[in-house]
Amino acid sequence: MKALQCLEIGAPPELVEIETPEPGPGEVRLRVTAAGLCHSDWFLMGLPADQYVYGLPLTLGHEAAGVVDALGPGATGVAVGDAVAVYGPWGCGRCHACAQGREDYCPNAAAQGIAPPGLGAPGAMAEYMIVDDPRHLVSLDGLDPVECVSLTDAGLTPYHAIRSSLSKLWPGSTAVVIGVGGLGHVAVQILRAITPAAIIAVDVDDDKLALATEVGAHRTVRSDSDAGARIRESTAGIGAEAVFDFVGAAATVQLAREVVAIDGDVQIVGIGGATLPTGFFSTPFGASVRAPYWGSRAELLEVLDLARSGSVRVHVERFGLDDAPEAYRRLHDGGIRGRAVVVP
Ligand code: NAD
Ligand code: 9ON
Ligand code: ZN
Ligand code: ZN
């Protein structure tokens, strides 16, 4: 089968021909119907050798949807032909966090050699993929796989971050979304759907700001040295009760620090490498800084329900598997509006 793989650290991914995998005991094979591209793929492809932990060759793709194609010995709970999405942050399934469906915070996964598809295990940028356990499959129940595959990460990750700041987002509050890319444009819609907050979207790119307005942002601000002052001004000096940074670069975490309100939340979702010290003389009284990771199994069901009710829609640009290297180049250069999705 065809697969898009990282073959060498620091090099762009390549399309290769590999053996179609067979499902082992308890595993499920999917015929992939959609695979989303995430900026984290570029994060890992840019890591130096001493920090790269994902193994080689690595089939990319941690946003996955497919049709159940074969069951390994003992795998139950799904049937051949079922249309499913894949919950990506695989955990051990036995610890306290996993028992709550919060496998994204499983403390045992790394030590037990369990890694998400596309981030250690072979991912979805291929004609077929193996899912380690049927509990990591969620029924699509009529949702279109291409339209919805990115809800498994670009939807789930912002949903998880926003949900943990819900108590701050009362009527009259402000939420700031920094970076209106794959995650950010879904974040704006989730904020509209589940909070009464006024939403200010920030980006360096005017077309991304236009997309923010299209999907429901109340105000847009260009990300430059005046952005903090403009956001403070439009909140009557109070600042934002919650700031969601989908970039995580030095400039954006500083902007988050400048605009977060007293007792507000900063959620650093982007993996831009910057940190934000919190404490007196850095962040306002009572402010929290958090770096959330992905989301829980229950939260994935909730995000899919938001799509079913029409509250959230991913703006998708489709590519064939043969065009996946080009799609990655476009993502790298900031040329994707919404999310790029490969349809093998
Ligand atoms: P993307 O490339 O689709 O979007 C990034 C957006 O940020 C673009 O619109 C870009 O124009 C904008 N941007 C870049 N620099 C900016 C700046 N200085 N100020 C304002 N906007 C700026 O990326 P994505 O796939 O949405 O991923 C966003 C980030 O989230 C990445 O760092 C990714 O690795 C990370 N991520 C984290 C998690 C997690 O669990 N924490 C999960 C998924 C992705
Ligand atoms: O889902 C993503 O994009 C993040 C959580 C991947 C981070 C990583 O490298 O494991
Ligand atoms: Zn991702
Ligand atoms: Zn666990």
C-alpha cells in the first residue's frame, strides 16, 4: 500500500510503497477514508536527532477516519464496514486517567511504549492503518469522514482547552484566540457554541483573520506590537478572561501575558517552543497558565455532537495521497485555510 513517511530526521516526508499491515490480537485494521495534516507534524519533522522520539520510518497522520476492514483475533465491539473516527492519544487503558477516558493524560503510555498513530505508531497517511484497541474507535454515525476527521485533534484539542476555562467565560467576558489556523478556526466556533464570551481573534495573516470573522469571531486584531494595547482597549482595560494561544511562540505567549485579565486563564496550546513564567511580577494576580494536551474520549464524543448539530464545521482543503507532500509544503508555508485533509 502507499504511505506517507518520514524516512530521515529533518527531511520532508515521502510517499513510499509498504506492506499492508495485518491486525494483531485485539487490533483493528481500517481502510483510511481521511487523514488530517497538523502543524505538529512539522514540529516533529523539525526536531534535532537527540530530541526526536517518534521512530523511523514514521507513517504520518494523527487525525484519522476509516472503515473497519479487518479484526485481529479477539477484537470485538466493532464490525467490518463500520465508519469510524480514531481517538488518537492512546493510553494504557488501566490507570486512573484512562479509566476516566482521559487517555491524553495517561502516565504509563510512554513507559509502556504506547504512542499515538502518526506520533510513534504508524499513522493515517496511508491506505490502511492499525488501531490498537476498539475503544479508540468512535462511530461517525452519519458524519462525513473528510469533513469531520480533523475534529479528532483540531476540534478535540481546543474543545478540551476551552472546556477547562468555561467557568471564566461568563456573559460579558472576553476570549482571545491567537492563531486562526486548523485548531484556531475550530476554537472560534466552539467558543461561539458553548460560551457567551466575546471572541477576539489574532493572526499575522489577513486571510486567516477573514476566516475568523466568517466562523464567528466578534473582532479581529493583527498580531503585531500594538495587538496587546488594542485588545486591552476593547476590553475597557480589563483584559481577556481566557487566552488560547495556538502558536506558542515567544511573541504570542508575551501577548497572552499582556492581555490576560486578573484571575484569567492562559492556555498555551501551540508547540512554538516558548514558555511563560507565572508569578508575581510576570502574570496578573490569580492568573493561571496551562499547557493542555489533546483531549479525552468523552470530549471527542461531545465535539462530534457539536458537528452533528451544525455548530462546528471544519473548513477543509482536500488532497489525494499522491499530493500529500505538496499539502505539507503548503501547510509549512502558511498556505492552508482551515485544515488540509488527505483522502487516500
Ligand atoms: P496551523 O499552521 O494550521 O495554524 C497556525 C496559525 O497561527 C496560522 O493561521 C498562522 O498564520 C498563525 N500564526 C503564526 N504565527 C503567528 C503569530 N506570531 N501571531 C498570531 N498568529 C500566528 O497550525 P495548527 O495545526 O492549527 O496547530 C497550531 C499549534 O498547535 C501548533 O503549534 C501545533 O503543533 C499545536 N498543537 C498542539 C496540540 C496540543 O495538544 N497541545 C494539539 C494539536 C496541535
Ligand atoms: O496532537 C498534536 O498535534 C500534538 C498533541 C502532538 C504533540 C506531540 O509531538 O506528541
Ligand atoms: Zn495535531
Ligand atoms: Zn493509562
